[in-house]
Amino acid sequence: KGNVIYTDDLVKLFGQDAVRYLMIHEMPFDQDGHITYPLMIDRINSALANNLGNLVNRTVSMQNKYFNGVVANPKASAPLDDELVKACADTIAAVNAHMDTLHVADAVSDIFRLLDRANKYIDETMPWSLAKDPDQISRLATVLYNLLETIRIAAILLEPYMPVTSGKILDQIGTQQRSYDSIHT
């Protein structure tokens, strides 16, 4: 009938983790799914490249540009920081709850909502503007620390679903804290 897509072909075109993400995302618990090449390309571009990839690249680039890659947390906090920290904690709890009931697609969606929140946090805190003001360097360091920590948590939560991507992200942010237990401290 010509209505079959072979996973080996998909992996050759898109990579293992992208295919895993698509299969999880497009085939929710207890339901059939619908996969097409255009849908895969759209999801890969929107979720993996624009959301996840852009967040990691922007954050790492700013950390390297403004602090030569050295991470510090001077704790020059603002209420926006508390919102992001709460979003991280809520995401960890939600992912755990969804996995307890085998709702894998919902768990992955929760992680990507956290990434959306981190991207919004960049727009709200405007690190590039903070970098222009020498009096705001501590605030800038705190903002970038919060972003890196959010990315670290998201990467660890993504590891069961996208192990290659998760490892690359953790390598890119240069962290040694990679265990699941480390996101609870």
C-alpha cells in the first residue's frame, strides 16, 4: 500500500534521538499515531532545533562571551529567577508522575515546556542588556547560571528518551553533575 515508514530509513535521515522523540511525541499512551516526513521535519525544526538547540547554543555562547565559559552563581536574584526554579521543580515532579503512569509523551512534553519557559526567561531577563552595564555583572552571572542549571536538569530528564542528545548537551555545558539524583539537590 505504500503507507509504511521504516525506522532504519528515518534514523539515517534524522538521527536516532530525533526519531525517538518523534515516536514518543506523536504516539501518546494508549493511542495510535500519525507520522509523515513533513510532520517529522516540522517537529524537528520547531522542538529540537528552535527550542532545545537554540536555547543551548544561545546560553553557552553568552556564557563563553561574557565569562569565558566560567560558571558562577553570585545569587543576584530577582522574582523571575524564583519562577524558573519553581518551573524546574514542578517539571521534575510532573515527569516523575507521568512516568509512574507510563505517560511517556506527557513526560517529554513537560520537559519541552520547561525549555519553552527557559527561552522566555532569556527574553525577560535580556542578558545582552545586562552585559552592557558593569553594575549588572552579578545579575548577568546569575541569569546565565539559572539558564545552565535549567538546561542541565532538562538534559538529565531527557536522557531516557534522547540519550545521545542528552549527553551532547551535558558535554556542551561542561558539567560533571549528570546523575538523576543531582537534579534533586
